[in-house]
Amino acid sequence: FPSLLTIVAERVGVQLPSNLLFIISILLLLGVCLHLSWELSVVEDETRTLAEEVAILRTMVEDMSSRDGDAPATPTTK
């Protein structure tokens, strides 16, 4: 495997094979960071959508319970 890194470093034009290894590692870590950032954005959007749906459902339940004359169905906190 070390000879493979040396061959690739020569073809790419990098003087030291270790420098090529560091460049590849940095690019890989950058790709992982970008992917995780994208996944976090997707999860935030899903969380926002779910929070909106819960708020709508809670409002509907409160409206239905107020029409029936019952007490609100929300639990009390201490």
C-alpha cells in the first residue's frame, strides 16, 4: 500500500506521499462535514413541520372540547 500512495503522489504532482494523504483526509473530512450539515438542515425542516402539525392538532382538540363544554384537554404543569 505505501508504494501505491507514492505512485499516485508522483502522478498527481505532489512531492511527498504524506502530503497527498493529508490532502485526501482533509477533503474526506470536509465532505463528511458538508453531508452532516445537510442532514441537520433536513431534520430541522422535518421538526418544524411536525411542530406546526402538533400546534394545529392541539388547536383543533381545544376547539372541539370548548364546543362540548368540557375543560381543556391539556395537562397542567407544576
